[in-house]
Amino acid sequence: MKNNRSVVYAILAALLFGINAPFSKLLLEEIEPLFLAALLYLGAGIGMTILTVLNKKRRLASKEARLTKKELPWVILMILLDIAAPIFLLVGISLTNSSTAALLGNFEIAATAVIAMIFFKEAIGRRMWIAIAFISLASILLTITDAMALNLSLGAVFVMLSCVCWGFENNCTRNLSIKDPVQVVILKGFGSGLGALLIAVIWGDLSASLFYIILALCLGFVAYGLSIFFYVKAQRGLGAARTSAYYAAAPFMGVLISWLALKEPITISFLAALAIMIIGTWLALSEDHEHAHTHHEENHDHSHNHDDAHHLHQDHPPICGEHCHEHTHKNTVHSHCHLPDVHHRHMH
């Protein structure tokens, strides 16, 4: 049940982010890329702050653990990567059509998975590797504008650079996923937004009408704020690589909007890449992972309940439902189907 909920969160995050590429393409006609990148993240921070202020019940009875100084290095790195990634993406969108940019966003899955394995030791099985290969092949196919001359599309290269940045950022966010997702989104929104705004002041152009600025802030709230909120919730149960795999739904939403609203043509190479991407996505989502594993003693604080095999601690009075407190996990050895969630980031 818990993993099913995480899957729903991941798909919601993907669908909300999927509207980003086509609507950003329209806004880029009125707002310079650096300024738009700042507005999108500021929209996320402002929108989530307003929701928190209005939701008095959540403020008084939050079931989420707050960020501490221990997580500060991950927060800083997350913000820096989030400054760079949308700038690369918006520059790429300005140089290519939004449907191609949307589908190329799936390269983030491969980037996240490889980074998760190499730098964060997240377990990735053979099926997942095959999925990564298919997704990467589709991304490369979209990047080449002339198969005979092997000319690279500069716009596609920028989009893929943004995917690499977000691949590292996804893994940083994974280390914050047990904490309050609203707090993570607000920090990410204001930190990355103000950083991008500073860059826009130095190298960009801040001239835009108030109407388009408000539209950009609203897009940022939906495509970044709400999307990131659900993404962080999904990472708790799925890990970085698998959550990104479900994010493959985002480009398909972007392509549909681009075709319906922007009347962008769909080419044969695009359809071929789409077919390959669908195969890779199905392989990624159908992976099973089960083996005997050891849980070493650990003390941490996060939102949880006492109805699973990992939260049977007796050092607190029994509490029903979701709640938050510092607790200790004893050494345990057992076998069951699992994903690299917060309690299954063991070595293989």
C-alpha cells in the first residue's frame, strides 16, 4: 500500500511537471530565459508558502520532520544545481521545439540512475540497466538532427545538460526526502529562484509585463512547486532512480500539449524515439527486487506509522496513524520485495 501511494505521488509529480516545456516555450516569447528560470522557482516558493500560511491545521499539527543543520550541505548543493538546470533547459527550449525538449527530459531518468549507483550506491538491477539503455538511445536519437552528417542539435544538448544537473539534484533531494516536503520545496523555490534572479540581473534582461510575470509564477507553482512536493514524497518509498523512472510520464504530457496547443509537427524520428522511450519506461517500472538484507541499527526522525515491519519500536507510547518523532531501528535481517526507500539503501 505504501509503495502504491509513492507511485501515485511520482505520477502526479510527472504530470504536473509535464506542462512545463510547452508553456515555457510560449512564455519565452515574452520573457528572457534567465529571468523565466528565476520566476518559475520563485513561483514554487511563493505558492507553497501561501498554501502553508492558509493551512493553519498543518502548521499546528505537522506530521513531518523539520530540516536540521545536518542536512544543510545537501540543501546548498540542491539549490546550486537547481539554479543551473532550469537555465540550461530554457536555453535548450528556446533553440529547439518544445515537444523534442519534453521527450528529451527522459534522459534525466538515465542520468539520475547512473549517478545514484556511482555516487550514492543505490542498487540497480539488470532490468533497470536495460531500461536506461533504451531511454538513453531514444534521447540520443532526438539529439541528432541529421543522421547522415551526425550534426548535434545545440538546443537538445542544453536540454540534456539540464537533465544531468537534475540527475545530481534528484540524488541530493533523496537525502532530504524523509524531511518535511513543503519545507524542502520552499527552500528550493526561494533559494534557486533568488540565485537565478541574481544571474538574470547580471547577464539577463528583467523586462517583461506584469501579466506574463504572474503567468510565469503560476506555472512555477504548478510545474515546480506542487510537482516537487509530490516528487519528494515519492522518493521516500521509491528511491531516486525509480522515482525518476515514473517521471517518464512528464514528457508525454508535454508532447501532447505541444501537439494540441502549439501545433508542432510530429516527425518519424520523433515517433521512433517515443516508441523506444515507452519500451524503456515499461522495463524501468516493471523491475522486481527481493533478497535477504540487513538493517543496521539507526536513529533518525521522519514521518511514519507503526503498521509496517520497520517501525515496531517499543520506546514510545503506541500511536495510531502517521506521526513524527525520533526513533531507533534495531539490527534486523529479513527478506521481502523492496525498493531503495529510506530504509533500504543498503549495499549489494
